[in-house]
Amino acid sequence: MKPLDLDVFLCRSDNFGVLVHDPEAGLTASIDAPDAAAVEQAASRRGWTISHIFTTHHHTDHVEGNLALKEQYGCEIIGPVNEAVAIPGLDKTMADGDTFLFGDHTVQVIETPGHTAGHICYHFIDDKLLFAADTLFALGCGRLFERPAADMWHSLQKLAALPDETAVYFGHEYTLSNARFALTIDPDNQRLIVRAAEIEALRAENKFTIPTTLALEKETNPFLRAADPAIRRNLLMETKSNEEVFAEIRRRKDNF
């Protein structure tokens, strides 16, 4: 089985577009469809034809291109069962734990409520790829619009349980702001200090910070580290639950 080809590009103001291409089957999936023109341009540049859209959640900046791309390519749109009524052009629904084949590549669906009530992530098991959209960012997580902090904490724990080497592709280029915030929560974390400097340098050259890995996130992302004693001391929350610590970190990021 040949490895998948990936193409990452920026669209809208800060959304990442990602195309996943199976060279053996000739299939190409767009992870969400933030902007039809940007997705089409990326596909045309690579000589690929969009066969699928893997929708993660219903927010406009992730589905606005669905209908135009479906009209152009006749692609199949897959999305979360718990947001089915809000996904334009949806053909097939997926629930937590469902698996399906993309060519010969097995894709596992992981429901991650928090940012939205029915958000799902796509885990290419054998390829060790995770498309986390607005659940898990590099050094961050999505805002809590539709579900409480405890639900998002549980969702993040599901992702953190995947293999450390899993490459994580996320929905937005928020990493510089996330890094600066993370240092206010975990200022003595030497791995975070080094990583933040690397991110500053990358963004100064207008380079992307995608992908990350789960191992790196577990070392440096404060939203995955609510159990860490140093973070708890910094927040004066040493006796609080992980969910409460996470909620406070999210509250502080909202006001950062």
C-alpha cells in the first residue's frame, strides 16, 4: 500500500485546507471545505479530482464550499451524524467508533463534542494521521460553543490516547497565539520554551506550523496537561479536578 499524499494550504483568513490523496485508488478527500475556490485551486495544481469531503463540524468556515465542490466534482460528503441537519450536501453520516475505507486505508471516526455538539475527527489508523479540525490545535483546543468544558476534556483524552507518533492536522493557524498563551500557564516547561521560540521563527518567515504530533502536544499543550502538578500550582488549583483545571485554562485563553 502506497503512502497517502497530503497537500496543505491556507484559505479564508486562517483556515487550513488539507487534501488527502490515495495514489493507488485515485481518490482525493478534502478535509472540510472552508472555501471552494481554494480547494479547487489546490486540487487542480496537483492534478487531483475531489472524490470526497470529510466534514468535521457544521461551522460555516468548514462547510461553505460543500455544495459548490459537490456540483463541480460530484464528490461524496461524509459528516457527523449528530450535526447531519446542518451539513450542506451531506451524503453519509458517521458516529463515534465507525470505520470506513478510503481506498485501502482504514479511517476511524472519533466523536469529540466540545467546540460543537457533534464534532468528529478522522483517524487514519495505519497511516497514523489525525484530522482534528477545531478540537485539538497545536498548543490549543477549540472554543467551547456548544458543550461544557468537561465534555471537551473527555474528547481531548480520547485523542491523547492515540499513538504518540500520530501526526495531527488541525483546522486553523492559531499556533503563535497559542504558544504565547501556553507560556503564561506553564512558564517553566523547557520543551515548551524551545517550541515557542521555534514557532516564533516559523511564523516570522510566514511558514506553517502544521502538522504537530500527539507526543509533542502531550509535552507542551496546556489543554492536555490539566493533571500536571506544575500547572496546577501555577493556577492555585492543586486540589481541583482535571475538568475544573481545564475549564480555567480555557477561560483564561478566551480572555487572553
